[in-house]
Amino acid sequence: MRLGAFGIYLLFDAYNLVLYSLSYQNGNINMSNIRYGMIIDLRRCIGCHSCSIACKNEYQVPLGSFRTWVKIVDKGHFPDSGRSFLPLLCNNCEKPVCVTVCPVKATFQRDNGIVSIDPHKCIGCRYCMAACPYGVRYVHPVKKIVQKCDWCFHRLEEGIKPACVLACPASAMMFGDLNDPNSKVSQLLAKSPTQVIKSEMGTDPHVFYIGLDRVAVEEVDE
């Protein structure tokens, strides 16, 4: 049986996933020493929306609401026209302004850097939504509480990568420990130029992009 390059990649990724899971179960992974980060290689992104679909399926996000989505930006005029894709999700910033404005402390930052929302505390006041420079939160239409991407923390606790990362057919999304110099994300950050969205806000985002299109970034707020 011939697997081909993509099949071999899937087997290798599955092998790494098993090793990571076993390490976690054996107590070899200390979550407090981890600082998670994500790299999105826009040179690979094909705008298929697999990441946002996987996210909606993982959390049963209602129609019309999104924890993560892919921004599509058309630019130029024929024949000099083009299309850019920009996956957007919570940046789980190192200095999250959303944490500082929550009046009931429902939004908090975990030891590993992930910013989470306690659904039992959230009152749906939307202060965090107003403070977030990236517009990546939404109010659940039924629960009436604010929700957002938390990098599938429940999966990470079991040693499993975020749903969007595993769903991407082009391997455009990479996730790992920024404190581990041997992790894929650390190695890629060391050798590849990356950008973050709205660096001027001083929040120190932990979602890094390769090949970020500034035109697409300018369209984020529109």
C-alpha cells in the first residue's frame, strides 16, 4: 500500500500525538511550565474553513456565531486582482486587557497563558468584548454568556491538539509550547519572520502569522 507524502505526514503527526499523550498521562508534562502559542502559515492556508467548521463542531456553536473564522479579502482589480485568507481567533495574549475589565473576574488567565472564561461567573455584560482589540468574542444566543477560543483547553489536558490544528488539511496551523526550544512553534519562530495583528496595542498576542497581508489586517474591523 502506497501512502504518499500526505499519508506519511498524517502517520508522523499521529505518532507525535501518541507520544505527547503518553507523556502527559505519565506526568511528564507540567502545564504550569508551558506557554502555549500558535503559528498560522498563510502561505499554506487555502481558505477551506476546515478550522472554523471543526471549532463549531467541537463546541456545538450555534448557527450565526463563531469562535473562530476565516476572513476573506478580495483586493485589486482585474487583471491585477487577488484574494487573501486570514484565520481569526482569540490571540490568548500575554497581557490580556479583557482580564482587567471583567467586573466579576469571569475572564482569567491560566498558568499556561491561555485566557479562559468561567461560564458560571460570566454575566454577559460584554465589557470584555468592548475591550478586546481583535473582536474575537461573541455572546452565545442561548446561554447569554460570552464565549471565545481557548485553544481547546479540554483537549490539551488530555494531550490532544486543538481541533482546528488537526483539521487543517494544508498544515497551515501549528501549535505548541513557546517555552520549549524543541517544539515546532519555537523552531519556526526562530527561523521564520512572523507578524502579529495589532502589535501596537501592547497585548503581546500569542497567535503569530507567516506572510500576513496588511490589506487583510486593515479589513479586520470592517
